[in-house]
Amino acid sequence: MTTDVLLREVTEADLPAFFAHQLDPEATQMAAFPARDRQTFMAHWTKIMSDATVNKQTILVDGRVAGNIVCFEELGDRLVGYWIGKEYWGRGIATQALSAFLIRVSERPLYARVAKHNIGSIRVLEKCGFTIRDDGNEVPEAAADGIEEVILELG
């Protein structure tokens, strides 16, 4: 477990690393979210970066871009999401980054939606105080797209 995990504002210079992270097939399978092509990815992040209501941070490990973490509103709820480059998995980085991020984001409750098979991400959220609100057994939209999700809440 590393101790040099820092958060800072996202800059355009971070986007190539974010793009590369989301291209990894194992990461997209784990997140149950398909990779975007460069044009679609850049348009998505241009929108995020121009939205003042989205709290967005770059996760740095030893000065290198290891991922990103965001808090945004969806259907009246504040959600947290993060993406860590595969080369940084298993080192406690997501837990450290989320813990630091939750100090900066004071809104509560916060929610996270995670693919049910993504046990690592569920554990990160639970370590940071989130509890399972819905285990995916009663989410009707999960059946529609074939992805079972767990919804976690931090009150």
C-alpha cells in the first residue's frame, strides 16, 4: 500500500492517461462499462470539465496519473464514481483516494452504483463507510441491460 496518493483538479493533460485506462479490456469488464473511442471520450470529458457542478479530481500516485474520481448529480442524487488504471489495482490507492475525496465533498447522502461482480470496488466503498442499499436483486433496469448493479449509500 502506497502512502503518496494525492488528489488535484483535473487538467486536459490528464486526459490521455484517463483514455488509456478506460481502454483496458479487464477494466471495462470489471466496470461493466464499454471503452469509448477517442472522439467520444474527449467529448465526454470536455462536458465534465465544463460542468461546475461536477467535482472532479485526478488521482496521483508518486506524481503519476493513476486515475480519476468524480461526484455528480443524477436524477436528484449525488453519485461518486472513480476509475483507477489497472497498473494501480490492489495497492489500496482507490481506498486512499476515495477517503481523501470524501473529506472534500461534504454533501450527504452520496451514492455509488457498482457492477455486482466488481467485488474490489464494493470493498473500497464499504471501507470508506458506504453501505449496501440495494444488492441488485430488485433493480428492474438491471435486467434490461443485463448488468446487475449494487447501489451503495453514504449517509
